[in-house]
Amino acid sequence: MCLIVIANEVHPQYKTILVANRDEFYERDTQAIHFWEESPNLLAGKDLVAGGTWIGVTKEGKLAAITNYRDPKRILDDAPSRGHLTKNYLQNDWEPLKYLMRMQFRAAEYNGFNLILGDKEDLFYYSNYERIIKKMDAGIFGLSNHLLDTPWPKVERAKQKIKDYLLTHQSLVISDLFALMKDTHQPEDEALPHTGVPLEWERILSSMFIKSPKYGTRSSTVILWDYSDHITMADRVYDTNEDTYKDQVFELGIK
């Protein structure tokens, strides 16, 4: 994922609301969200190049999502795939805090990442740049390719759009949430972050929904986790023509 907004314990029906956009090169082979044959309780997308996932949930009540930390000056060519950090958590029995405490000793082996892990009780955030395990309490959080709640224009815009929607809609409509995330507004150059990529790419990457000839928003995901531990997970996969898409909706009752 490259843009995630989480509303945690702020809605009367849902304890966790997650909306996200996944940005990737169009040529990278991936599989849309599905129940994995080798792990039937795992509902997630799959990176068919490295075998990991960018987001997923399980029937046991686990949630994981990851974004890259953008730092082109610190790229390890032989680093393991960051998608395995989410996959390994979802496929095993570790509680999120225990998993993070174990994982942090190997975190430097990976290129920069932001990891969100949760279960029925708690939600946590960890970045191998900040190297601090943080429990996410009640609130609305935004994450892109820097640290949690870094006030990039796209992060602030996405958080405000979700906040405004939740304030005016007690009943949530998944298609509305997808529409909110399909925002192509680009800020003025003086508001752009400086992440080490050329100005042209800072502009392209600055919108919530990204469009370019070779790279862009491939899919959007909505997770609605209610107080009865029922999860609705919806996925919208875009064609390279962003006006063409395919939706899927899954319902999970947590064991």
C-alpha cells in the first residue's frame, strides 16, 4: 500500500475502519485479494513476484498492512521482500506485539517500511526508520511513504476526507469510500515533500490516486471491522485505464 487511512474506535458501528490505495508498477504481476489455497483462513492480495502481501486479514481476527518508506539513497539490492513481513504475521499465531518485538531485531535487513498489525484487541504501528513500536489508540491516522501521520498533503487530505465522511454518515457505503480515495488533486510545488526523487515524480506521487504511463494506483481496499468482530473486506482493482475496475466484497466472521 502507499496510502492508508485508519479510523480506530471513532465510529459507533465499526471499531476499525481502514481505507487504502495500493500504488505499483503496472507490469508487476499480482493477484487480487482472495483466500489463499495454502492458507485457507487468510484473505489477502498476493505479490506473484516475491510471494508476499501488502494487506490482509484472517478468520482468526488478524490484520496487517504495509507501505514502503521512500528513501532512494538507502536501497539494499539484496534485501528480502517487505511483503513477507505481513504474510509471516498473518500465517502464524503470534500476537502483534510479540511479533513486532521479535521482528525488530531483523528490521534493518529490509528496505524502509511502515507496518501496521492488529488483532481483536490491539492495533500497532512500526517503522524500521523510527524503530519504535506504537500502540494505535482511538483516532484517525494517515500513512503514506514516510512515518505515521507525517503531514504530507495527500495524507492530510485523505484524513480530512475520511473524517468529514464519518461525521456525516453513520451508515457507511463502500462505494463512497472508494470514490473518496480516487482523488487526483496535486498540491502546488511549494507544498510537496522532498523525498529524494526528481520534482516530476514528487508531483506524480503527491496525489491520493496516482496516474502515470507506467506506475499508478492499482487497487483500493476497504476494511470494516465491527464491534461484534465481523469483518467486511472490499477490493477495487483498476485496469491501467483507471475508469475500468472490478470490485469484490468478502464477509468474515471471526472465530
